[in-house]
Amino acid sequence: MTFSIFVHIVYCSDQIAVRQSQVDKLYAGLKDLAQERRSKLEEVLKLYMLSHEIEDLMQWIAEREVVACSHELGQDFEHVTVSCLRMIDCSP
């Protein structure tokens, strides 16, 4: 191997090392951005799930409120019993 070929190989390996370092830095930055995005998406998912749970709970409360606000006392024993059972279903 001649000296000029050796110098060329050393020069190329230095260029490759520099380029590899650049690629490593870019990859690390990309990983950081991806992790940040993942965290934000997970937070949005939690908020969406909480919002959905709140909507379900508000609907449940509205359904129970109709029964609880009813001024109907019942017309006979069976009707009173059914009304009582409906009130029991409203309790947590």
C-alpha cells in the first residue's frame, strides 16, 4: 500500500467519523422530539378519557335527577314499590 492511499484512507475514515457524529446528534435530537410528542399524545389521551368519563357521569346524574325530582307518590302498592326500587337504583 502506498503512502498516498494510506493518507486517503485516513482522510476518508476521518470524514466518516465526522459524518457519523453528525448522524448520531441528529438521531438523538429526533429521539428527544419523538419522546416529547409521545408525552403530549399520552396527556391528550388522558384528557380525552377524562372528558368521556365526565360526559358519562353527567348523563348518569341527569337520568337519576329525573327520578329524584319526581313528585309522583304512586297510585297503589305496586307503583310505590317500583318507585322505591327506582330510588334505590339512584343511590351510589
